[in-house]
Amino acid sequence: MTSLKSAIGNPRNISLDDVCTLISQVTTGKDALGQPILENKYYLVFCSKLSITRAEHSTAGQLGFKPDMLLIVDSDSYDDEKYVDYYGKRFTIYKSFMRIDGFTEIYCEVDVGNDRN
């Protein structure tokens, strides 16, 4: 898909041509045993998928993570969510980085064992 942003001005601009769903867990109360009841909140946002660099793959691997992809989202759209759905697959966000250009990089690994609510 041709990006309108890249056609106008600086070709180094990132174009958010894709969509992902950011997921946050909110405590809505407590059950009879006093355990918190968690509810998922879903936020559909525009994003751009980039490749994980070798350096990130190596560093994250040493820390026990298995990096799968990097998504770029608008910083105003990201509020420290811990999960993201991308094309029907659930990922855990293990690291985020706010850039100076108004975007946030979110580093994702495959979320194993988390059921979808």
C-alpha cells in the first residue's frame, strides 16, 4: 500500500497504515474470596510494523524475552498497555520506548498461555 505521508515531504516519516488492538486489564471489583476481578479493555489504534534489530533480539534474549515484532504507534494512543492483538494473534509487550518524533515503539513477544477474554 502506498503511503500518503511518505509521498508528502520527508520520506523518513513513519506512516501508520496498519491497525492493532491494545489491551489493558482493569480491576472492576473483587470476588467472594477477595480476589480482584480483571476486565480487558480494548483500544483499536493505527500502527506500523517494523523488524526487530539483531541487537534488540540479542539483548532481549539475554533477559529471557523472545522478541517477535516491533510496532510503532502514536504516543498519544499508548498508555502502558501490556498486551496487543495483531492480525488475530495475541502478543505481550515487554518493552516500550517513547521517541522524540511523537511515536512510541512497542516491542512484542508471543503471548503463550493467555486466554482471550
